[in-house]
Amino acid sequence: MTLPRSLRTLLLALVTILTIAWALVYSLTWHPAARADARVTCQADAPLPLPGQALKVMTWNVQYMAGKRYVFWYDLEDGSGRDLRPTAADLAHNLDEVARVLRDEQPDVVLLQELHDGARASDYQDQLQLLRERLSDLYPCSTSAFYWQASFVPHPKIMGSVGMKLGTLSRFRIARAERLQLPQANSNWLVRQFQPRHALLVSHLPLRSGRELTVINTQLVDPRASGDDASRQLAMTTSLLDQLENNGSLWLLGGDFNLLPPGQYQRLPASQRSRFHPQSELSPLLARYPSIPSLEETADPAWHTQFPNDPRVTGADRTLDYIIHSSRLARLDAQVRRSDTLSISDHLPLTARLLLPAD
């Protein structure tokens, strides 16, 4: 049976339109490899850590230097937040504030999340580079990895480019780094092209003893994206940690996990629970490896690390940021810096001093 010529023409036109639309979406979006080298910037004379040295580590979601004077559209569950972007003045102020805190704390290794690079909402800044310019005397080495990038996102509250990445600054030499793609959120093909592609930024720091410290930086998917996305990303992350631990490697993982510790869901007001699950996905990992804060510490408000940009929340009321480390590293001390950081980001910086083994 032969189709009428008019119908064949219509079908051909439809296929052509769909092909052009697919090509346009593909060209506007980003398609990273499962595993890729990350560019490392490092001075040749950057030092190596000594055996038995105490290493100070900080993890901080800097919320792209936006600050706390806003309720952004995505800060409320229904997308009704009044603000679309921070002002240029606030971006500049909070950049200086982040640099001030880092200079005051002087951690040896800094793990930063939600750095913008090329995003319309932050005037196309490369925020890691701006920090490096202010802190070049402290951090001769750095690396980064995007986890959200697109030339144009057709969301009515975005309508422009996005660029968000993980950034690691180090006082010590970074020999190499790589980006490992985490499982992507479950959604239809079209939506998935414009969504973040969360990842692990893995940096390898040689030690003077001849060993190596593996430093992992991440931000996991928001659990409200889908029921099991966070669990799948956590499973891949845990598999990597198990491999490192079984090989006798030294390692630490830090970042914004976007997950509550066990028991904290029940302590949140009902209005703040919708993005989380009653049973913490983090329970197995926190029971498996030493964590900062520890399971016991997470019951103490001193270890709350997020102060959401939600007018119903009046202070830091949950723990989403962690440093998890090898059993071969010994914790010396740790804290959440709170008194002068509450207005800089919707997350607070978490710092820890870890003792490297003597051999």
C-alpha cells in the first residue's frame, strides 16, 4: 500500500522538524563523558604534605555568592520565590566575604560547591578564577569540574546560560584530577538535557612519603528531583570509597550531600520536610566510615550547616554538608563557622583538621 503523496510530504516535514529540534537541543546542552581529566592549575614549587602532618580541610557551598537577602524562585517548593538573581553589588560583596573567611581560616584544602562560571544569573563570572586572584598567595593549586552547563535553558525563570561547578583549592600540589559522572536524574529525555549532571571531582595529592591523598569534592542531587536519584548517586560514591579503602589508600570526601542525617527529618518543622525522606539515605555511609559531623554530633544544632533562603526559617536548622574520611586519617578537631558567615551563603563552612599517618 502506497501512502498518498500529501501524507508522505507531511511525514517528511515532521521528521525534519523533529531532527532540527533534536539537533538544536543537543547543541545548546552539555554531554560530558563518564570519566574525564579535569584541568589542574598548579605552581611547580607547590609543597607536598609531610607524614604525620595535620591537614586542615574546609567544605563550603558558597551559593554562587548570592547571599541571604533574597528568596529565589527555587527556594520555595512551588517556585514562587520573588527573586530571580542577586545584584552585581551583592555578588561582589559576597565574593570578598568568602575570600575573607578563607584567608582567616587558611585551610590547606578547600572544597567549594555552587561556583558559577558563564551563568547569566551572575553576569557570566568565573567565580573560581575571581577567588584564585584574591588568594593566589595561599593556594598555588586548583582544579574544577562543571556539573551544570548549557548555553540556554528555556525555563521562564532562567532564560539564558547556566554554568555551575565544583572547585578545589589546595596549598599542596595536585598531581592530577578527574571528573566522574554520577547517575543522572530520572526524567524524560528533553528535560534531562537541561538539568544538572552531578559529579565527583577527584583530586590526587602526592605526599612526601610517596603515598597519595585522594580528595573528593561533590554536591549530590536535590532529593526532591526523584525518589531514588540521591540513592543511586550515593551508591556510586560509596563504591568508590570502598575501593579506595580496600586498596589501603588515604582519602577524604567533602561536600553538600543535600541529605539529612538519621533522625533530623523528625526534628524539622512539617513545612520543611517535603524535599527529604523520613529514612535517611546517608545512614549506611555514616555508619561505615568516620564522618564530620559524626552521627552523634548531628543531634547538636552546633553542627547545622544550612540556613535556607526561606522566610519561614530563622536560622541554620539542618545538616547537609559533611566531611567523610578514611579510617587511616585521625580527626583532631572540627567546627562549623557560624558567627560571621550567616549572611554570606545559605550554607555554612565546615572545617576539620585531620592527621595524616606517620608512615
